Amino acid sequence: MSTTAARLQATGEGAPAGGAGARLVVASDWEQVVSTAVEVLSGPTEDPFSLPLLVVPSRAHSLALSQQVALRHGVAVGMAGCTPSQLRHDLEGRLLGLPEHGDPWRADSLALRIAGVIESGPEPWLDAVHAHLTRLGESGVASPGWDLARQTATSLLRIAGRWPDMLAGWSRGRDTLPDGTALDPGHLWWAPLWRHLAQQDVGRTDPLERHRMLLDAVSTCAPPWRSCLWLAAASTSPTDRELAAALSARITTTVIHLDHSAASEEGPTARPWAAFDRVRPAGAAGWTRVLATRPCRAVDAEGRRASRDTLLDRLRDGVAGRPGRDCAPDGPAPDRTVVVHDCHGPDRQAEVIRDVLCDALADMTDLEPRDLLVICAPGSGLPGLLTGLTAAGDPGAGASQHPGRRIRVAATAPERPNPAAEAVLTVLRLGRARATSADLIDLCALPAVSRRFRFSSEDLMTIARLVEDSGIRWGVDAGSRASAGLPRVRQSTWLAGIERMLLGAAMASTPPGWLATVTPMEGIGSADIDLVGRLAELVSRIRRALLDTAEPTSLDQWSGRVSRIVEEITDSPDEPWAGPATVGCLSELATACPGAVVGRERIADILESRATSRTRPAWFSGAVQVCAPADLDGIGHAVVVLADPDTAPLPTGEFPGLNLADDPEQDPAALGRQLLLDALASARRRLVVVRQTLDPVTNAVMLPGPFSTTLDSALCDAGVCPADVTVRHGLQPFSPAEHPAGAAPAGPSWRSFDPVMMPDPVASVPEQVSRRTLLPPPHDLSTGIYSPADLAAILGHPARALLRTRLGTDTRSWRQEATGELPLELNALDGYGVRARLLADLESGASQAEALTAERLRGSTPPGELGLSPLRSQAERAAAVLSEAQRARGRSTPDLVRVDLELRGGAVAPLSFPDGALADPDRPLRLEDLVQVWDRAVVRTTASRASARDLLALWIELLAVSACATGPWHGVLASNSPARVLTAPGAERATELLAGLARLAWWSGQQLVPLPLRTAAVVAGLVRGPSSDWATGRSGVGVQWGRDHDADWAVFLDDSEQSWRDACIGLGTSAEDLSCWLLEPLMAASSGGSR
């Protein structure tokens, strides 16, 4: 007799009374499960080549048991466990000859069959369903029948596993719930639906009949295993129990069921955890009933529980139903085996969990990361946050002894479509989606698509610019617009934008021209032609795919359609299985439902559910495991961290009446609570609960949930006040709540492992972190050759110019978001853009009718009659600006003045940079360009009112002409406001001013020059500033600086006026002196207009 059998019989339970070979062992903790399983699996056998059958809830449990066998016996071979569902499929293939492939009772196949019944069935029991679906369709639901079919298929399959007797009753015409209660009206049609499905000739029997056939086959055939060890899950379906009982008739079958109350002589506990511990006791009773055998209670190994003196042991005693200890005023001091952390939202919880893991490794030096377990709710974002906080490059890992260096997180990877399926799904979804410009950009960025069309990361940035500049808003073409309810409007579709790009590569955009209904797009350079061609080919293939898939057809033909999309649009050389897997899932479905006719939306739903790459989690890889409660249910770990247990969503049942009060195994909510209790009981040396008790936005106290309330009550029963084991955290690691002044607060001592707070955790944190405006000197300098337009652009926005020079970009490229709406009206900014293009077309020699037509074809105005009136209004304003410019030009013909100046010295700006901040600060600079003039005048036009930027650009051109050509010269700015006239100084003074401006531009490419032009214009008096804001206390200058303060300036300065003034003072000047240096010469030369 084995040691396990001896111990089991020593409990007084005796041998099983039912079918020979059936044994039910009830263990109270994971150690008892392991001891029993190891001795059963490693027991003597007559045939050493005959392996045992190991049935486990998950692959993780199989690995855990294999490791324990190897730990105790040195080797573990042939212990690849299977889940009950895998065992069922294997036995159906072995004994019944039914392969898993092509099963018409799988979820998707069953959903197609149900959808066919709903759509074509004239049965009277479907009248209520048809009426319901009609109302849903009228309310705007896209595909209510298909959604209902999928939900019903999922529910029926779960009922087949959990309540097979109910389905058997339905097959016999007994349309009731398991207790005989009538079905509710909303689900009354399920019973006749099940009978209809069971009577269909689909080549395979229904799951109930198949289950009966399998039980008969198992009972009469010799299995290939010498014995069976069945590790039961928290909740086991009746059909799986019956399968285990059938196996016990042929081979010795040992079922191990974990039940925390098994150690109590009184049975299930009546202490605080009673509401959480309902499923496992019910499971033990269910196994006893099905196996018809008396349960054997496993016992502890000798000496394992000789001492129970920690708070965690007392808490686990309460879970197991052992006698508790009353709370006393002088109760035992907390021993840090149970710690509760009160936090804010998920971000702060992840930081605290990281510190908890570091603290455990630092406090218990014999632990390894694999001994730590973090349990969070399914779908939680904590695994991703923890992975980022514990990465190899974490700054906290800088010290060699920092425990964070040892932490690696192994989190369960979410399911994701394979690359080919992801691209196919995106294309198919475009048939019902709006197909916005952002959708086109995202489609190009898909890995399989970008590889197929050779889109690099730089290409994707260019595509985003092309899509925005071409005016693409939404809709693939006019046909998709018509299907969305907007016929006869083709502007701003994908096709219209691509046509504009292609025409822009083939013909010039000025003077305005068009071909048929397409106007060329501006800004298509020779380097963009190849990219535009590839993008056009992609859109062309997408249009063909949408046309090919528009009509419903059979699943066989859908396999061909999807195969063509995969071939034409995707390329996955690193994952060659992706394309065949995408097509293969439809081929398998075609075998199961050969007569089904399916539309595009249903195919997309099926692909989404079937063509997924389920990444296997790396269980027991040596890293800290982060998982959901069910993944490692019951497996013991030295340190268990429960992350926010009260926020886990509890699942709901299929319909009212199935979750019976006396059957907690069938109650999803009871199962969710049981899994939380199992997680608590799996802690061996330390239990940590990290929960949200404060709102991260309002800091309001949140009411405790059921788990927290029960835990506090259990701690009191264990003899400890909950406040003594609770650490209260602030919103940030440096919050005052983390380091309270004065006496130490109640609760356990705590230290932060945050890399910033560890050196000096009580160091004061400045209320406002100042931005660093002084940069290291650059290594690579520009040529120092400028044009007047370059000087105007740099001095118009020095912060943006600095970012472009030092980083090669500015913040506008970081925040580009494509517009996905057609304009219904022209706001001020859109109106300015339309007016500017009309003015440019008119200046290039186009007639007003030609300019209007070109603008309409660009798609920038509201469609149809909505856009005519605002377009004419903008055209009139553009014509008025052009008329003013023509008066200034007179009858003279345009001419060009060549500018070629070497600039040294000059009127330098009053700035003092620290030594070494500028590289080659006095380098000679050059100004080169051609400036258009009319007689002795430089005339510029702008579609807006005369602004400081326009005046500065005119001033620089005027100075350049005056320095290079004999005068006198003057400049005219024609705008929506009265014309402004500037008189040029002499050649020597003009050169001196240009040298100072060019020097400031040279410095602006290396360090920040705090000169926001529009604010400087207000300070200098060039333009009238806004009024003071009494609500915020800002002056007119402060209000203007707030308007100038965009994302580029925000990199260096904040939006307060004082921040800008301090930056000027830091460079040895004042805001007034710097503004007047730039603009006073311009103001002295200005006349006309209004300020």
C-alpha cells in the first residue's frame, strides 16, 4: 500500500464504495494537492512504459505538478496534462472517429445555423424574435439577427455543458428550467430552436447525444493509460464529471478536489468568508454524488503545520473554518505577513506593486522572482504597466543591489489577430465603416500592408501629410458615400484624394487647372512620385476587394475572396503561417456549414473570432507571474499580491432562473468570489492587497467593496485591527502622504523603492519644476546661407526654428490628426485658407471663375449649395486684396532683384549668451535670393489682416532690395485691412539691419531666443494688444503671450508672462529692449494702415 493510501485510510474514510477504481481526495490546500498528486503519479506500476493520464484545469497546473514531481524524484517524464475539453476531443477522435475539424456544433458554425433559422424560418415560435429584430433594425442596429445568433449559440453551448438535463428536457418537449419553472418570455423560443437544430441533418449528432455515445465507448473500450489523475477545477461541469466516472470504470481514477473547508470538522466555515467559499464545497458534494464514493481527506505532511503563529496563518485558518481568535485590545502586533495598501488609480497601484515586489525580495533574501505572484482582474491594464515599470532599462536598476534588477514580469499576452487576418479584417470592415482619413493612414501602418507596399516609417509620415493636404475626409469612393446616405458627393473621398495626388505629380497646380473633376494637389515633389504610386495601387486594390465582397455568397467562395485579398494586400514573410491560417479558418467552416450563404459583415466577425494568434503565457519561466485569478487558481506561492480585488467585473448568467441559490457551481458571481478567496489562500509567506480607496481625480474616499469589507472582518477575527496592517499612499511617490511629518502614522513601516525617492525620501519637491532653456552647443552647424523668407520664418517663431534645427522636427508633426468630417461651414481659419488659395490663384493670372472652380474641386468648401455662398464671399475679399496690390504696382511690369550679401557685424541684438553656449557665434553669413519688385516698390499680399509676421517678411525683403539695388525703395502690404507702406533706409543702414537680423537667426538655430513675434509687437507698440483679463489677472501682454504659447514654446517656457520675461533677463536683456530692437526700425519706416 502506498504512503498516500495509508494516510488517506488513516483519516477513517475507508475504501471507495462505488465503482472500482474511483477515488475522491479532498485537500484543504495546495501542499496537500501536491503531496497526493506526486505519490499517485510516481507510484509503482507493472508496465513502466504505460503512462498515467493527467487531467488538469490548465496547462499551468500541469507544469506546476510536473515541477513538483521533478523536485522530489529528480525527473518528470510523460506528464503533459490535458484539460477536460482537450481530453473530450481526443476521446471523440479515438473512440467515435469524430475529428475536431469541421464540427457543425462549434460556436461560429452553430451561429450560422441559428442565423439561417431566424432569417428563413416561418415557425410561429419565431414571431416574437422577428418583431424584436425589426424594432432593433428600425432603431439603427446594424445586424441585429447575426448578433442575436452569436449570443444564442454561445449560451446554448454553455448550457449544454452546465445544464445538459435541461436541454434533454427541451428535446423531449419539456420547455422549462432545471427546477421545472417555465422559461421567461424572452427565452421561450430557445427550446423549440434547440429541437430544430438537433433535428437538422448536419452529419454529426448534437453535443448531448455525442456525450452519451462517448460515455458508452469509454465504458466498453480499454483506454491507453494505466491510471488517471484528475485535478478538479473550482467548478466542474456535470458532463466532465460523468466522463471522469466513465473512465473510473476502466482504469484507476483519482480525483483531487481542493476545498478550503476540508480541514474543518464542522464542514464549511460560517465565519466572514462564508459568502466567498460556496463553490468548492458544492463541487466536493457534486463529485461525491457522481463518483458514488466517499471522499478521503488528505492530511498534512508530518511537521508541516507544527507552528501557526503568523497573521497569515491565522487568516488562512479563518478561511479553512478552523477556530478563530477573538480580537483583543492587546492583540499580537502585525508581523508583515499580511499588508494592505490603500492607493488611487491603476497607475499608482502599479508603482506600489513594484515597490511591494522589491520589498519582498529585499526582506526575504531566499526568495526568487518566480516565488512572487500578482493577481489582477481579467482585462486589467496592470500587466502592461508593471512590464514598463520593471523593464531592464529601469533607472531604478542602476544600483547593483537594487532588488528591481531581479524583477521581470511574465504577463499573459492578449489575444491579437495575426497580421494577415488583421489587414483582411480592416478591409472588410471598411464596407460598413465611414472609412475616414485616419483609417487610411492606420491601414497603411498595418505591418502586413506596410511590408507588402514597402511603406517605411518615413513613408508613413509622408502619407499622413499627403492625406491631409489632398483633402481626404471620409469614404472610399462615391459608391461608399452613397451607401452611407450621401449620394452624388465625391469630394474628399479616398479616390478623389488619390486622383489629386496623381494629377499633382503629372501637371503643375499653378496657374489653377483641372482635368475633368480633379484639380492637382500642390507639393508633390519628384521624391513623392513613387510613394504616391504605391499608395494609389493600395487604394485601387481596396476598392476592388470591397466590390468583390459586396454580395453574400457561400463559404467556399468566401475562401477564394479572402485568399485574393491576402495575396494582393498583405505580406508576412516573418510569419508565413498567417495567410494560410486566415483562409483555412473559412475552409474549416465551409466543411461544417456547406450550404450557408454569408455576407461581408458576418465573415469579418467570424475571422475576428477564429483567426487569432493566442500567445501561450510563459508559465513558471522564473519571472514574476502576473495573471487573472483563474489562471493559477489554487497554486501556492510564497508572496501573493492581490491587485484591486473589488473592481473585478463579476460575470452574469445567460438568463434569469439558471443561477439557482442551492447550486453555487452554476453561479458565475459565486465563482468569481471563490477565485478571489483561492488567491488569498494560496499565499504562503506574505499576502499583499493593493486596492483603490481614493478617486485619482477628486481624491474622494471610495466605499470599500465586498472583498475589502470581508478581509477587514477576518483580520479582526484573527486578532489584528485592520488599520495596523494598512499603508495609505498618496497620488505620487513624493506626495506628503508618503512621508508624513511628526509622529509615525498607524500601520506597518514602509519604504519606497522608487529610484527618485530612495536617496532622500523626505527631500522637498519644488512646487514648479523650471524648464531648461539653455541647450548644449550643437556639433553640426548649418551653412549660414539664408534667404529673406528663411529669416522671416526663423524670427517669426524662434522656438519652432530651434526645434527644427536641433531635432529635425517641431511639435506640430507630433500632433497631426487627420480630419474625418466634411465641412458644413467655413470657420475663420478655414475661411482664411480658402481666401489665401483664391488670392494665390488670382495673382497667378487665373480668372475669378477659374479660381472658384479650382477651389470647389479641391473639396475644401461645404458640399453642394452649402458651399457656394461662403466661397463667393471669400472670393470677393480676395479680389479686394488683389485690387489694392494692383494699385500699388501700377502699370509697371514685374522685375527681379538679385540679392547676394555677405553679412558681418551689424546691429546685433542685445543678448548675452554664456561662454560656450554658441558654436562659432561670429561666423560670416550670407543672404541670397531673387526678390520680385515693381518699379521701385516691393509689394506683398496676405489674405489676413496686416500682422507682425507679414510686416516683418516685407521689411526683410525691402531691406535686402535696398542693400543691393539703387533706390529709393518702398514696400506695400495689401491685406484685409488698409494698406501699410514701409520706406526703406539707405543701403548702408539696410545692410547693418540685415546683418543683425541674420545674426539673430544664426543664434536661434543653436539656443532659444525668447522673442515671440506677436507678443513683441504688442510690447513694442506695432499692433494694438488685447485687453487685460480681469478673471485671471493677466495684463494685455500676458494675454497675448498666452495666445502665442503653443506646443513649441511649451518645450522651453510656461504660459505665464513672467516666464517669458525671466528668459529675457537670463540672457542679459529685457522683454521691452529685445522687442524694440527688432521692431522699432520697422515702426519708424511704417506709414498707413491702423494699429
